[in-house]
Amino acid sequence: MRQALTAQYGAIWIQPSGPNNPVYYLDCKDMGDLSISDGARTLLQCFDASGVGWETVGSTVSPPDPVAFDITGLMFESLDWLENVECPFTIYVMKRTCGRADIFTNYVRGFVISNVHRASRTYSGLAARMTDAESTMAVALEAYPPVLQVQELEIISKTAPVGAALAFNDIALNLDRRCLGEGCGDELDPGEHGWIAGQAAAGVAQVVQSINDGDTWTQIVAANILGAAVHATSVVRFPYGRTGERYIVGGNDAGPQGIIAYSDDNGATVSAVVNVGGAATAEGPGKGTAMFALDEKHIWIVGSVLGQINFSDDGGETWTQQMDATVMAAAGQAIHFESTGQYGMATYAAGAIAVTSDGGASWAVAPAVPAGGDDFLCVTILDENRAWIGTDESNLFYTRDMAATWTQRTGWPGSGVATGHIQDMSWVGDQVCFLAYNTPAAIVGYVHYTFDGGTSWERLTNPGVNNGLNAIFALSETHAFAVGEPDAGPLGVILEIQPS
């Protein structure tokens, strides 16, 4: 039976310094209506041929207004958080059905409101001549859109197609949306199209695809697009041309030579294999995190042996070297850039990091690396200052000054477990992250989840057995896919994370 949520079972929390900082419970508070603007649309109209009516020929859109709401509470002797805070902060409104209000993870649904600032304060009941009334403070607040809505999540297993890879190494899905009537092709929802890259073996496919939101997965026509017995270690996807999309799959051949192949028609036809790096250098991506595509003009690969960085600005058709082994000579693990394509970071085995601030035109050894000599298996750059890396020793590190200093995130469910692998992470903005983590002994892959920017993490419950996860891809704050090693059967595992 459905259960209606009531105001009594709501709780308000504040993160005064924003994502990845402590969160505090605001007790004895009322929250008013949360006004969320979705933007406005203005019609473009002309007189029709009769001269007495109108024909709608298009529309213009305006951006959403600031998010507006207010919080009211009793006045106490000490100043309230809402009176003290000056810099932009985050407000969480968490809804529960039972249990304590002051437990942050006790929720069934919630709202994450970022970049909040105080617009005004109204103090009421400060003094009265004859009546003894409560003194209150009402704070009017405004915030940047969008408001993220979080829910309890569950993981479900998807069926891998017969003849698919024995293990799945990476996954890429579309994040762009198209609507019918826009003149840009068929309607396309985020996550509707996707590819999974996997291991090569006799009679199996390197790549499987979905064109129905990940509900079913099938072998693509070109079953071994990198050649016989070549593992597909990494896959990226980006819009290509006016209405098209391109997938690139990468790996190393038996040479070993770094190679990629690409398709613009969901695998019906595939390009000839394209070499990456010099001959027999194994400078293809060794794992899913080692190839990154911002768009068709900005694609990078960090090599799996010498860690050389190669770059393509033409959709993967040609590659040039941006960084050779004189800067970093180690096995490349991961590479990532923030949204402008200027600030990037490549991570390596044995505790090495390279950074760039000019789109890869020049690379340098990072000013500092976390101590311990871990292999840095995955990396995400949030902006020109903030980044996260995960290691093969269950360690999760972040920087707020682009690698000048690093801080370890302790207390998450995998921390303190030696040799556990943080295989991959996928962020939605700077608040939400899905993380793929493998336990060290009797390997089991788990999905961990945060929506407060990395301060606290939840381990989601597995639907069955798996022998490790290799990659994860987030579509929204409540929807993601993960892939990995076979479960009890012979086929690689495909997991979908969604609201329960």
C-alpha cells in the first residue's frame, strides 16, 4: 500500500560550507512552499492566410527563475545556523516514514537545494506590551536551479545476451535528450541508447548494445570490432553531427598496439581499426576509465603501459601525442577533464598523477599526491579546483586546490579495508556520485552512493552474486548502470540502479 508523506515526517538539514562538508540537523523549524521554476515559453506567431487568425511558428524559452523558499523557527539564546552562514550553502529536506529525524540517512525521498543564499530575515514576536508570545525568525532563501530529488534506490540485474562477452569492462550511454518536432531526429531520452565493452573469446561479442533504455541488451552486428581475441576495455559515446551519435571502443591488440574503432550507426557498420600511439606501444586504454570524451573535438586516452597521453579532435579518426614518457612513465589508469576541457588529470599505478590546465597542450607532474603509493584507479575533476580519486587500497581522496593538497575521505563503507578496489566513479554535478567498489577477498562488487557531495556514503544492496564491478555510469541523481565480471553464470553482469 502506498503511504502518503506528511510534514511531521520531514527534516531539514544544512551544509554550511557546501558539498563534501559536514551536514547539520536544523531542529524545530518549519519550511514553507518550495517554488521550482522550470522556465517559460513564449510563442512566436504570425497572422494566418485569412488575416483574422494566427499560426504558431515556433517559440522561445527563458531560463528557470531562482529556486525560492523560506524557513521559519523559534528564536533561541544562540544565533542559528541560518543567521550565521554567509557563503553559499546547501539545504536538504528529507522525508521519512518512521524513525528519527536527526539521522541523515533515514529517508525515503528528499530534496537537495544547492547554492543557497539568504535573501532576507524577518524577526517576529520580539516584544509585547501585554501578551507573552513566541519569538520567531523567518528566513527567505533563494538558490540556483535545479533542485535534485533523491529517493531510496535499489539494484536490479539485467540479462546479458547469449553470445555476449564473458566479462564487461565499460559502459557508455547517451546523456543528451531530443524531443520530436525539434527538427533534430527521432525522440531520444537520456539513457535510451548504450554500449557495453567486454572481453574477447571464441564465439562471443566484444560489444553489446541497448536501444530501449537498458531494458534489453543485444549483440551488435559487428561482433568483434577490434579484431579477433582483442579485449574491448573502454567505450565512450557523444553526439556526432546534427542528429547522429558516435561510439568509440578502445583496447590493445596482440602487438601490442593501442587501437580504437568507431561506429556512427549503432554497430551496423564500423570503421577500420585506428592505431593510437606509436607501433607496438600498448598505448590504448587499459581499462574503462583510461579513455575520456568531452565531445567529438576533445577525446583523450592515457596509455596502459608507458602512460602516454594521446588526443583526438576529429572524433577519434586521428590521434596525436600530448604527453610522452618523459613526464610520466607508468601504467595509465584513468583520465578525466572538467566541463570546459581545460583542467584535466591523469592517474597512474604506484601513486602518480599528471595535471594540465590548458586542455592538454602541456602536462606536468601533480604538485602533490596522496601518500601510500596506491594505484589510482579512477579520477573525476569537478572544476578547476576540486577532484576525486579512488585507489586499489580502498582509499578515497579529494583535493580542493587542484592537487596542491589531498584529503582522505574516511568513514565511508569501504574505508580501512586494505586492497579493496575503487574501480570507477560517476558524478552528477558536485552533489551526487555513484561509485563501483570491489571487496579484496572473495571479490564482490558493490555500488556506493552519496548525495551530499561525498561527506557520507551508502552501500546499496546487491540483487545477487557478482565477482566484481568494472565500470559505472550515472544518468541522473537516481539512475545509473554498472557492469562487471560474471555472476553465477558465464556472462558478464549488468546492473541497473533506480528508485525502489
